[in-house]
Amino acid sequence: MSNKSLTLIISLFIGLVVVFQSAFTVHQTQKALVLQLGKPVGGVREPGLHFKLPFVQNVIYFDARVLDYDAQPAEALTKDKKALVLDNYARWRITDPLRFYQTVRTIPGAQARLDDIVYSQLRVFLGRYTLTEVVSSERSAIMEMVTKRSSELIADYGIEIIDVRIKRTDLPPENQRAIFGRMRAERERQAKQYRSEGQEESTTIKSTADKEQAVILAEARRQASIIRGEGEALSTRIFAEALSKSPEFYEFQRSLEAYKKSLTGNTRILLSPDDPFLKFLK
């Protein structure tokens, strides 16, 4: 290989290296800054093909899409002095990469500023409403105000906050225990009340049933006495009518009854042979 060919190959290689070191592409989801000795030069690079000085300048890229930041749960006080543990998140994006790089530089740095600003605004606006309003009627309005104010405060960092939302609202553990204790006491009070009302109703039903039973039994006894009396009267009348038709038969029956009652067991009776009691035994 001749010296000219070798020189040409070396030149082409150096040229390719210079081209690859000079050209860079910014994706459509990104924006970029060119740094020279750590300082931004030439402004923000939009998506497309760009060039820089090889070996002297380098490129840093920033995500131009909407980003999510999930904050750590933290406590805040409402207007009625109730403590809440807020689990919130924010959706944000980088609007000015140059200002972003000059102030917070990285995503973790931006998240730290987001945490400070969003949490402080949540505390401010939640402190203007009661617990009931926070968890029900005014929640959406509060989030809109927090989003607007937080975006205004963080605009100097080249950041825009699109939305702030509370994922979950909890009570601190000590408050939860107190509330559960009150709920348990209330349920026990209601249970005692229901039991006492049930016992009272049971006593009323039992007394009513006992009264009705006594009335029914008394009426049954009265009816039985009437029927028994009527039966005995009828029996006596029938018996009297029968005896009036045959006095001898009546005397004979009465004597048989006397024999039956007196001549039983080891009873001894001393009578003379002509005693009238022995009339029907002769």
C-alpha cells in the first residue's frame, strides 16, 4: 500500500470520527443543550439533526414529555385542626431546558423542588377548609388552586406543573386509634340499647301472653264449671225422675252403695239379724 493510500484512509477515518463527534440527533420526545466546558452555548436544540464542535462540546438531553412525580405521604392540618396524611402526586414537564439546567440541573433536583413547593401549597390551602370539605365537596377546587399556585412558583425553574392530585387521604395512626375507639364505643352503646329495647319488648310480649293465658284459662274454667254444673243438674234431674218412678229401686241402690263402702277390707260390723241394714242380704 502506497503512502498516498494510507494517508487517504487515515484522513477518511479522521473525517468520519469528526463527523460522528460533530453531529447529533434530538428525538421528537426530547430537547437538548450543548455544553462547552460545562456552560450552555447556542440555546435549546429542538428535535432534529444538529452539529457541535467535536471533543470540545458535549450534549445533554431533557425529556419533553409529561412526567409524573409521586410524593412521599406527609401530614397537613385542616381548618378545624384535624391532621391528615396526604399521599399526592404531580404531573409536570420541562418548559425551558436552559433555565432548568441553570437552576435544578437534574430530574431528582427538580423533584426535590416539586416536593417542597407542592407540599407547602397543599398545607396552605388545606388549612383554609374543614376535614369534611377536604374529603368531599371542595376537593377538586382545592386541587385546582394548588396546581395553579404551585405552577406559578416553580415557573422560575423552567418547569410547568400540569396537575396535582391527592391519591389517598388517611388519618395519622394515633387519630385512627382514637376514632376506632369512639366507633367501637358507639357500636357497643347501640348494641346495649338494642338489647335493652329487645328485653323490654320481650318482657312486654311475655306479660301480654301471660295475661292472655290467664284470661283464657279463667274463661275455660268458668265454661267448664258451667258445663259441669249443667251436667250435674241434668244428671240429678234424670236420677230424681228415675227414683221417683221406683222408690224401692232407690232404696236398693242406696243399700248397695252402703254395703260397698262399709263391707270392705277387715271392717267388722256387729248387727242383730233383724237389723234393717241387712234387709237385702237375707
